[in-house]
Amino acid sequence: MSAKPKNELLTLQNVGPATLKDLHLLNIKTIEDLKDKTPDQLYEKLQEITGTRHDPCVWDVFAAIIHEAQTGEKLPWWHWSKIRKNQNVIPVKTGI
């Protein structure tokens, strides 16, 4: 029997320590908190909070975990890279 994670967000396929830290900065504490969010919202807000331009792959991770929270379907974060690149959906923040 495996031990239950201390935080339910760690049960999501694409959440590890770094993403968990980002989610806490964004005040995301539960899987339920993710269900009404978009990757654009989280990515832009994280950049505002940290004052740093983040790698676009962070958007991909956000897309993957939001999708999993909404549907239960576990897809690797890189599944979303092609979608992001085809749609050019990363919000560009100037001054970061």
C-alpha cells in the first residue's frame, strides 16, 4: 500500500515539487481550485507574482493539470506543447 500524498495536487500526473510551489503562489490549494481556471490565467498571473518571464512549458503543464482536473484524463504536459505552438496562445507580458 502506497502512502497518500500530503497534498492532493500531487496526485495529478504533471505536478511535482516545482509546479506545486507555483500553484501555491497562485493560491491553488486543491484540484477543485483548478477546474474553472485557464492556462493563460495561471501563466500570466505567475509571471506577475514572480516578476519573471517563465518558460512556455509552464503553460503546457498548467494546461495538462487543468484538463486532468476537469476531465480526469491524464495526458503528459508535452501533449499541450503542440497545441500551444499551433495556437500561439502564450500571453506576452511586456516589462518582465
